[in-house]
Amino acid sequence: MTLSIWRYAHLSLAILSSAFLVILSITGVILAVDAINEKSPAYKVENFDNITLAQVLPTLREHYFEIIEVKVDHNDFVTIDAMDEDGNSIKSYIDPTTGKKIGEIVPKSDFINWVTALHRSLFLKETGRAIVGVVSFLLMLISISGLILIVKRQQGILNFFIKVSKDSFSQYFHVVTGRWLLIPVLIIALTGTLIFLARLEPLVGQPKEIEHQAKENLQPKDLKDIEFFKNTKLSSVEKIEFPFIPDDEAEPFIVHLRKKSVSVNQVNGSIISESLNPYSAIVEKFNIDLHTGRTNVIWAAILGIASLNILFFIWSGFVITFKRTKTKIGKNKYKANEAEIILLVGSENGSTVGFASKIQEQFLANGKKSFIAQMNQYEIYPKAKQLIIFTSTYGIGDAPANAKKFEQLITQFPQNQSIEFSVVGFGSRAYSDYCGYAIKVDKWLNDQKWTTRLLDLKTINDKSPEEFTNWVTAYKETTDIPLATTPAMYVGKAPKLKNVKVISTTKVTEEDATFKVVLDVKEKYKSGDLLAIYPESDHKERLYSVGKVDNKLQLIVKLHEFGLGSQYLYNLVQNSTIKARIVKNKAFRFPKASKVVMIANGTGIAPFLGMIDENSKNVETHLYCGFRHDNETTKSYQEFATKQISTNHLSQFHIAFSREENKQYVMDLVNRDAKFFAEILQNGGILMICGALTMQHDVEKVLEQICQQHLNKSFEEFKTNGQFLTDCY
């Protein structure tokens, strides 16, 4: 059978039985705890396994006036039902070697009795027992199909216990706990099924009676001298029924053992008769002991954990299934036959789709006709110039479910024109076959006559946004398509939003389209982090670089006529409250370096203002800024810079205006101070840039020229060395 069939069977069985399994698992956990609790206090006497009936029976006869029966429970606790000389009933735990009472028998609470009834029959009597039996059988099938899926995922039984790729919390622990608790869960399922079957009439056996011929002229014996009692251990006994009348040969001892019941003449010790328990009864008791864990505290704890984990299996299984639905790609703006850039995604749980979708959004924002689809949806793309593959690896080097047909498809449908390709693989370096499937895809494409390589294969460890931006940077530099290289842009699941209070806002002017928003954010953050907002008319997240000045969050935003995010922020009212979240952007924090140079334009100045304000160690810091006009806003920045220079938080401030008489761009300032920038890089200093992607692109071109002319090196070397930090959009 194929993986998909086994997966479908596994899911279908889980859906069919999940409601009942939840009930049985919860009650199973409670009963497992009860099985552990009933062993405390411990009433099992020392050397219990070596005590014989010949030692016990005479002692009990001497200690009690009349004995009805003695029982040995599953905990090896001995109880007695007897009467004293005054006719008082005695029901208690005893020490069988002395006959003394050692504890009172406490009946099960109403709650435990209620839970037990629910677990056994769902309060539906025989119908309920049948349902429980069927559900137990389904759980066994679920466990078996899960075992097969793990074996297929790990590519063989020999790889069963090797490390599992940590795609997500739910999937990782679904597989890991499934492996370690497979046997206990299987035992729970199997024994639950057999307990039900043992009660079916066709399978219920009848005791086999064995009559013994009475032996005549046997001499009376003391109980301690009777051979059967001397050879029978108390630990093998379930119950002893005492004779009603002592010394009456017509009243025997009836000793119930695990496999049989024996009638023993109390006077001479001869065996009167035996009743062999049916095999079904023996099996049923064994299964009950195994199913409940009542005989062993460690096994009871294991069963409790396994029962609890069944609940986790159900939850994580449905989460995995839900995530798998996220691998489906939404609607495209352009059709496949008109797109120039094709993005194909191979993903098992949807995380890879997230990276691809964020690239797709930027392509569209830059006016690029792009199309995104699953790898299994590969087809002929008549106008395509680029093919970009984002794929994870399933199990050990295998394809994700939505990429299994890709190799066949690219052979079946070769493109009619030359297409550049790039493959980005997602995996974990913990495995020897790291990004194994992505490596295969890269080779397949490289072997095609219609492909040319755009970029070398890029592998991403543990969905790292930082590593992903390395590919983004390389792609941007190769194609000149401006893509965001800020790692926080590619962070996955968003945490819960929090209330943020608006402290103040400013208004735009004819000369200045930017405005400032000051917010009071309670959670911890640093300058360089991002604020994520969600305009009320749109669910899409907007990210803004923030600065922390006077312990308040500060945004500098450009107002766009049709910009939902900027319009939303611009219309905020003082003292109002919005929902937002902080996105940690550790890749763009004030660095530990001897010298730092900051380059910004427009709205990119906000995080730098905060970093400078926080520069308490007086690190040599230079700020280069580019704006359109010299206005009140830029004058406030100059005033801020002057103040910071006086406190040694800032060393130098350089500003350029692109729409004033002496027109300058920030790139001109960088080019003007070429030797200074070369020295900064040569001596291990850090360059930071924040603002528009186009500005970053232009600045990088200037820096490349500076490095070639003054250092005879490529700027790429310094970027690789971590000396260039970016946060541009």
C-alpha cells in the first residue's frame, strides 16, 4: 500500500473513534492513578511469596471464632471475612502469619465506581461493553497503521529509533511518543478487545470437573500436616472458603487458585474434587491484570502515561492534519500560462508554504507576474523565465506528500524554453541526509536540457529565517529584484496580540509625508525589533521597525494614499488602544563592536534613534541619513543628534536632502566618505542600514565599489563576516 492509503486509514480510524477514545483515555488515566493509590498503604507482608497454607490456616483458626473466607487480592493484600466470639463481623486486612488486623477495608468511592462504570460500558450495559470492545479494536488498528507510517517515514524498521525530523512540535512528538509508547498502547488496545471477546457466549468456556475417589481409613491430620496445604503457596491463592462446621468431613475447604478450584477434606486432607477454570476465564483475568496495571505500580504508571498520551495523539494528529491542509496554495493573481516566475512548494505541514508565500507577495508588490503552486501541480509554463523550488524533506530523504509526483512530471512535461532555476531546501542538520529530497530535486533540474542554474542549492536548517535571508540576499543581488532581507519578515506563527496604548501622533505636511507615532508597549523589546499591526479592514500583518526612546516605542511612518497600514496608524487617536505584537528582530540589534555606522532614509531612522539613545557604553557611532526636504521633522533629528553628540552617545551626524537646492542622496554621502567606510570595514566595524529596499540596493553598489577600489576585496566578504546588518522593506 502507498503512504497516502496508510495515512488515510490512520486518520479515518482516528476520526471514527476519537470521541470514544477521549472518554476511555480520560477515565483510563483516572483508574491508573487509582490503581497506584490503592497500593498505599501497603498491606503486603514480608516474605509473602514463601508463605504456605499450612502456615496460615491453623493460625487463623486459632485467632478467629468463625471464618467465612479469606481472599488474596491483586495487590497480594490478604483480607478476612470472619466473626469474633461476640458475633461481631470482622472484615479487614490481616497479616496471614499472625492473624492480626493491619488495616480497614475502605470501599471504592462513588466517583471511582462512576468512572469505572463509564470506562467499562459507557453506562450502556452490554451495548456499552460492545462499543468499548469495538473502540479498543479500532485503537489497535490505529496503532498498527501508525507503526507502519513510522516505518515508512524512517524508511525501514532498522531506522525505527533514529532521530526524527522536528518539522513541528505536534508532528515531532506525535511520532516520538508514538514510538516509545507504542507497546503500552497496543497492549491497552489488545487487552481491551480480548476482555470484551472473553464475555461473548460462544467463547465462554465451562469449568471441567474432576472427581477424586474417596480414600477410606485415612487418619485425621492437623491442618499444618496436610500435604496439599504444605505444597500450596498463599501467593497462588485467590480465595479460600472455610468449612461452616469445623472437623466435619462433609464440610471441606474450597481453595480457589488461579487455574482451578480444589475441595479439600478438612479432617484428613484428601482431595475431594477439582474444578479446572475454563481457558477463557484464565485469559480474561490475565488481560484484566495487564489492561488495568493493578498488579504492578510501575506498569500502572506506564499505562496511565500511555492513556494520557492517547489524548495527545488525538490532539496532535488533528493538528498535523489541519496543518497539512495549509499546504494548499491560495488563489493566484496571475495564471500559470502568463507568469514569468514560477514558485513550486513541497511541504508536509505548511511551514515551507509560509516562506514561499512571503516571497510571492514581494514579487507581486514589485510588479512581477508570478505564480505559486504545489510541486505535484507542475505543468508547462510557456512564459516562465524562472523556476524557484521551496521544498522540505519527509522522513529520511523522501518527498513531502505534495511533491511525490515531481520527478515524473518534469520528465513528462519538459519546458519549451530555457528556464533559470533555484532550489531552496528545508531540513535539519541533525540528520545525515540533511535536505535529502531538495538535493535530489536540484540534481533532477540540473539534468534537464531546458534548465540553467540561477543559484546554487541553498539549504535552511530548522526553518531559520536568518539562513533563509542568505538565499534572499543572493537572489536579490543576482536578479536585481528588491526583496526584504530582514529575518523577522520570514518568521512563522504569530503569537497572541496585546493591547498597546497610543501616547501621541503627529501630522504630515506638504513638505513631509512622514509622521511619528509614540506607543506604550508593556512587553520587552529593543530598538531594531518590529511592531506588527493588523489594520481593521485587512487581516494581513504589517511590520514596522521601532525605536525605543525614553522607554517608549517610536515609529516613523510614511503616509501612503492607499496604504492600509499607514492610513491605519495615521488615524490613531491619542490615549486609544490597538492590538499589536512585538516581533523580535535579533539580527538587527545594536551590535557589540568598536565602531558602528548607521545608514537610513525616511522611516528607517526610527530604530537608530532608539539605539543611539541606548548607547550608554559610548560606542563610536556615526549616523548617515537621507531625506527629501529640510523641514521641521529633519530639524528635530538634527537637534536630537546634537544632544546625543554632547553625551558621547553619537560621534557624527551626516544628513542629505534630495529635493533641496544642493541635491544629495545618502549614497552620495557614503561615496564622499569612501576612505572612512573602507577603514570601518577593514577594522571590523559594523554597518547597519534601515529603510527602503531600493536605497539598500543603491548603497550596496557604492560599498562594493569602495571595497574594490580601497581594499581590493568584494563587499560580499564583509557581509559574510556579519559586518552588514539590514532591515529594509
